[in-house]
Amino acid sequence: MFKCHVCGSEDSRTEHVNEIFNIDGSFHLVEKIPTTVCCRCQEEIFSSETMEQIREILHGKAQPVRSISVNVFAYDAAV
């Protein structure tokens, strides 16, 4: 049974999300990650199996499907 560790809600849904991971200053986008999302506070919870697969993907078990360019902005410079 699901219980959100942030808000205590027991209502959740399954989604696929995209997450960016910063590894030693290098950013990596992993797409379509299966996750449980709290219906009340929107907290995303990854299973331990999913986290292990992400670790394997990011540490050499897979090749990227494509590369993208990303614009970088400094918040303090925008004001």
C-alpha cells in the first residue's frame, strides 16, 4: 500500500517522467522513467529497482539515444 512520505496521502498514480541527473558537473537526461506520483503533493517516488536501473544506465551500461544542447541561465543575473 502506498503512503506518501511527504504529505501522508494514500492516493497515487503511475506516470512516466523525465529527470536530469548531475554527475560530476555533467548533466544527463533520462526519459520515460516509471514512477509513482502522490496525487496530493505530486512527490515522485522511484522504486529501488528503477533507481538501480538508472544507476546502471548512467554509469556505463547504456549508450545515449541522442544528445541535446541546453541553454544555461544564472538566476541572479536575470534580475
